[in-house]
Amino acid sequence: MSSKKILGYATKGVGQPLEPITYAPPKLGQHDVRVSVTHCGVCHTDIHAIDDYYGITAFPFVPGHEIVGHVSAVGKAVSDLNVGDRVGIGWQGRSCMKCEWCLQGEDQLCLDIVESGTWVPYGGFSSSVIADNRFVYPLPDSMPSEVAAVLLCAGITVYSPLRLYATEEKQKIGIIGIGGLGHLALQFARALDYEVTAFSSSPEKEKEALDFGADHFIVSTDEAILREAMLSFDLLLCTSSHKIKWDLLLNILKKKGRFVLVGFPDIEFNSTELVARQLSITGSFLGNRATMQEMFSFALTHSIAPKVELMPMTKVNEAIRRVKENKARYRIVLFNDTADTGA
Ligand SMILES: [Zn+2]
Ligand SMILES: [Zn+2]
């Protein structure tokens, strides 16, 4: 292990811009690996955490959890990874390995989930991070680092529920919100053989949505079209965290239809249709380790890739501003342009 200081970009208080800080490398546990960061995606969750939306942020806070880099050191109990390997780490960097959910292989539901975040103690907007090797994924050689970075959080977030609810019979699915998550969801849903409709409040996204794999496009603010689509969808996957037209969207679900949330829109609807049609509303959070591995090979087989803007890590505040202002098309990944990348 090197004793070299780590350079990270940290916010020192709620909603504050990031600034460079240095800190001693966190101690490498026996199951840990240290990874020199080459790329790190900017996710809405980082911005929520900077703003302490979840009420769990410890300052100074170094965000970043779509991490790609090279292994620079391994703990004593690590046998599957070697120094130099190119690897990826998503939001979850460890788990307790002993709670009821970990024992069932549902790592993302670990009762110690707050402590399991890759950004504990410091995240990927930095020269180096540590994580438990069981949450560090070797990457296929042919997959570009910026593609892998986004798949590690946005990819698993949408793949996991789409895979869980896919059936032999072709189902009609609607993807609500065509942004960083939605544009990947369209690609995965198409490859999983759903009939896919993209819902966006921006009519100008129609052509790109169709190119990403949508069979149909609906402007989500068009109430007349939503009324016409009544009782026609098996599944709606909502990637949006903005206000949505709940009553009209629940109305387009078939009886026993399912509404899956991966975004965080405020919930407000009349419950009558929910009861009368026996609808389900459910959340989905990341995915387990087995699904992560499956997702990488599925994405490779079906040539699924996010559309990425690359920016240097030294411009992290500008990147965050673009994501906040909804200007990223469709995800931003930072590449590490600091002179010294590494502990
Ligand atoms: Zn994320
Ligand atoms: Zn656990």
C-alpha cells in the first residue's frame, strides 16, 4: 500500500460546490481492493447526496459511485483480482454479508445499506477508492470505460426490474422519462423483447427514443392521448423524479398491471383504480451482484450502451451543473485528468 495522499473533490456542506481536498488512504481491509480511478460517472444520486436529500450525508463528502479504474492493491483474503486489473464499482461497495437479505443474495437490501455505499468513507470523484472485492467487477476488455461506468449504476437500476418482470409472452411496457436512466431502459426493454413505448414531456426526444429502441412515443403531457391508451399497458417503469400525471398513467395500465418506480416523483393519486384493477405499485433499488454480472454480459451481447458526454474531473462542478439543469445527453462521465492518479 502506498502512503501517498488521495486527491478527492469534496463538498464541505449541504449544497456547496466541490473543492479539491487531500486525505490519507483509507485502511485496506483483508477483503478490500484499492482502485485507482480513471473514470467516474455523475449520477443524480450524487447530487441528491450533496444536497443531503437522503439525510445521511457526512461532510466533507466526496461523491461518485460509477467508478472504473485499475486495481492498485489487494487485501490478504482477495484471490480473484490482481493489481492492474481493469474493474468497475457501482453504488454498493460492500455489505454486512450476514443479515437475512445478504444471506438470500439480495445484497442491495442489506440492513447496513447506508454504510455499504462506495462513497463511504470517500467516493469516486477522487484519485483512488477502496471497496470489498465481492462488489468489484472485472470488466470485459471490449467495453469502453465510460460505458461500463454508467452501466454500474444507471444500467443495473433499470435492468434489474425489467429482467425480473420479463415473461415469455410479449408484454407492453411504458418507460416514463427519457433521460439518463430512461434511454438505457429503452435499450434493455427492447432487447428483453417487450413492446416498448417511450413517455417524455419533451416532444423533441421522439426520434432519439425510437433510435434507442422504442416502438412508440407518447408525449406524457398529452392528456387526450393518455386517455386513448386506457387499459393497454402491462408494466410502466418510471425513471422520472419530476411531477407525473398519476391518475392518467395508472389508467393506462391493464387490470393487475404494475407500476415500478426507480425515480422519486411525489406520489399523489386517487386510490380507486388501484383497488378496482388490482394494480401494484412497487419500488426497485439497484440489483444484486449476480444480476450485475448478468447485466454486463447482456449489455455486451446486445450492444447496449449509454450515450455519454466525457468531461475532465477537474470540471466536476460544471458537470454537476449540466446534470442539475437537465442538459446532459444522456449521462456525463468524468475522466481523471489530475496529474497524479494514484495511491
Ligand atoms: Zn447512481
Ligand atoms: Zn447485510
